[in-house]
Amino acid sequence: MTDKEIMEKKDEILSLISRLEIFSDLAGLDSAKGSDISDNQNKIFLEKIFSFLSVKNFTGGEIILDKNDTVKSLFILVKGEVQMLRTTLEGSPFALSNLKAEENVCFGKAALLGEDFHGSSVKALNECTVLELRSQDFLSLCNEMPAQGAKVIYRIARRLAKALQEATKDSLTLYQALLDEVGMP
């Protein structure tokens, strides 16, 4: 897929972006909940996001995002299927899940905040097209349109908080299993 093809599918891509969890507060507002002004600002924000996107194509087996890379970008899957990968402490990779473009998939959300940590690597399982949004473009847009940027950052923060809660719960479960194994109360 090329930049030209993406431009020709602008309405379809904007619809895809608005269905992503992190951008969902900017989409589908009605006049009863918001105002015509805020609805218009949300639309402008999403269109500016669209203008910053660049197309990246990958073949099956290629790594789209390596968890050790310092890439500061969000990737939106528009075509194909990817596999989320982690590694064991010994360095052996294992698959967390397979995700398809039809499932409204994006990865690298925390990178939009300037963080360069990625919890997982992402591998293309077949021909894939992703749209890349660089954090510097996103943060610049947030400075320009802070009300809309705050909505997206709030969604990212909620997602990160949920992941932290799950990690804490997993750690407590492992700790309890260790105590049970060594016979401590």
C-alpha cells in the first residue's frame, strides 16, 4: 500500500482511527453530549493525525516493532496479521497473541508519550501495512489542540494503569505460589 492509496482511502482510514480505543473519545460525539464546536475540533484533530501518518509495508516474518528498539511511534495495522511476542528470562521468544487488521489493532501506544519502552515485539505473519504516527508529531498536535490531546493521553494513561494493575496482580499470584511451594504461610 502506498501513501497515495492511503490518501484515496482517507474517509476509511479516519473511520478506522476513530474506532481505536485511544481515539474513541474524539469520535461519534453528538450535539446532546458535546457541542458543535468541540465536535468540529475533534474532527480537525483526527484529520491532523491522518496528515501525520506514514505508510510502512512488511512481508511475512519481518519484525515491525522490536521491544528493544527506541522507536517512538504508534503503529496502526491496516492490512494483514501480526503476532505479539515476548521473551522468557532465558531469551526464548513466545507468542502472546495473533491480531488481524480487522480487529482495529494498534501498538506502541505508550510511545506516543515519548516513552521508548515496548512490552512486546510485533512480527508480521503475512503481508502487512501499518500506518506510523511519530510521537513528536502527536505531542506537537497536543500542544496545538490540548483539549483533544488530553482525551487521547487520558485513554493511554488508563490503558497503562490497567496493565500495571494486571502486572501487580500477576506478581502477587507468583509470590503466593512461591510461598505455598516453600511451605510458608
